[in-house]
Amino acid sequence: MYFSTKDLDAHDKKELHQSAPLFLWLGIGALVLGSLALYFSFFSTLISVFMLGALLMVMGAIEGVQSLNVRKWKNLFSHLFLSIIYSVGGGIIVAHPLVSEINLTLLLAFFFILSGLVKAIFAFTQHHIIHKNWQILNGIITFILGVLIWIQWPESGLWIIGVFVGINALLTGWSWLMIYYLLKHLK
């Protein structure tokens, strides 16, 4: 959430100031959940993977319903095909979450390795790029993270997704607390 307080009138500032406690409680809640996700990384990984499978199954059902509303045969089969793919993929993930989290972690490791290489090479070879050194560093760190996950695989598959969920929640919580601080001191 990014906003500027320069163009706000007194009424808008007052309303934002009054909403500050909401961001305080959201921030505290996200920090607590993020800490729990990090501490119980195995369970937060399992829950995250299970939720992914459930979401895919819901998407499969939506595609299936959508196929009933399609009038062209060509589109009917694409929606039915997507419905089957989402439903079966989600069902496999839900039925076998441990195997799925280990396999997803391997996919994640390769994604980080490849995207890190591409980011670093692209930033290094481009001459007119903003913050070139930071982008190169981003690519190198992403690459190293992928290698570290891969080296510890399959054990890393039991906890790494939960760690990422926890870190994301912690960063979100801190962001909301910073918004609270900004709004609380808005005059």
C-alpha cells in the first residue's frame, strides 16, 4: 500500500488517522501468524500445500461450470480439459500433500536457480539499467537460495514453503505497522 499524504485535506487526514488502529492490529496479527508459521514450518508447509490443492480443485469446478455456459465446441473442450487438469492436479495434491510439498520444493529450487541466473545475466549485460548492481545482487542471491534449497532437497521440502509463508507474513506485518505509525503521526 503506497500513498502520499501531500494532497489530503483535513477531513481525509482525520479519517486516515482514525483507521490507524486497524493497521496496528493487522500488523500484530500478521507478525504473530508469521512467527507461528516459521516456528511450525512443517505444519505451515503442509497447510499451504493442502490449500493450494483445494484451490486448484475449486478452480476445476469453476471451469467445469463455465464449460456448461460455452456455446462453441472448441471452447467447450478447452474448459472441460482445464476443469479436469485443475481437479485432478488439486486432488492429487490434497491426497498426497507430503509428496506434493517435496516435489513443489524441487520445482521452486529450479525456478530460483534459473530466474536468478536470468536476472543476474540480464542486469549484467544491459548498459542502461537502473540500479544495475542491486539487480545483479538480487539475481545472485536468488540463484544461491535456489542452490541451497536444492542441496538440502528432499528434506527442505518439508519446511521451506512454510518458512517462505512465515517470512511473507512477517514482512506484511511490519509493513502494516509502518502504515500504522505513519497514520498515527499524520497531522
